[in-house]
Amino acid sequence: MRPSDKAESTGVLRAVFNVRAWNIAVRTAHMAAMGVLLGGHAFHVARGRLVLVLGITIATGVALAAIEAGGSFLWFFQGRGLMTLAKLLLLALVPVCWDWRLMILLAVVVLGSVGSHMPARFRYYSIVHRRVIPDGSGPGTSALSQ
């Protein structure tokens, strides 16, 4: 094996295990699926054509939660995790509350927007610990340590 081959294989391994890259890829797939799902419901696409997209939206949401949690349960008890769990719960209600599907999906979009842009003091607040617990990697966490 040439040194350049070894460097290439190491680079490939890093790319495969790069959490940020996976986060971006899964988040992009999730946003695309959610866009198709919301648009499909807004324009009355047949239920059978939207079931797969709903499944993809839920699956990518679960994958994002797993990536964001990073092997720690703390994330699930912080504002950011609770917002994500609320969105997943609402998505799971779509097949059950079909007549309300558009309002439910719009609520998911609102929760996603608010959850992504709320101040770090709410994103990193743990309802279990009753205090802010920054992880040092997310947006706005530097302001929490001041």
C-alpha cells in the first residue's frame, strides 16, 4: 500500500464517521421529506402517496434525535430535545388525526423554527436538573458560560 493510499483510506474513514456530516445529510433529507409531506397535504395529494414520505420524515427525525443526543440522555430532557420529541409525537398523530393533518404539520414547522432559534438558555435548560446545562458545542452556548 502506497502512503497516498493509506492517507486516502484514513480520509474516507473520517468522512464515514464524521458526525457533523451525518447530521447535515440527515437534516437535509428530513427537511426535504417534511417539505414534500407538507406540500402534499396542502395540495391534497392522495393519502397513499404520502404515507412513505411520512415514514421517511419520522425516520429521519428519529435519526436526527439520535445524532443530536450523541449517546447521552441529557439531550432528551433539555429544551432542544423536548421540542424534537414534541415534533415526532405530532408527526405520529398525522395518520390518526387525518382530518387535522395540515394543522398538525404546520405546528411541526412552527415548533421546528422556534426550537431552532430559541435562546440557548431555553435550548439547554434541563427539566430534570432544573438548570441550564450547555454542552459547549451548540450555537449560543458561549454566552451561557459568561
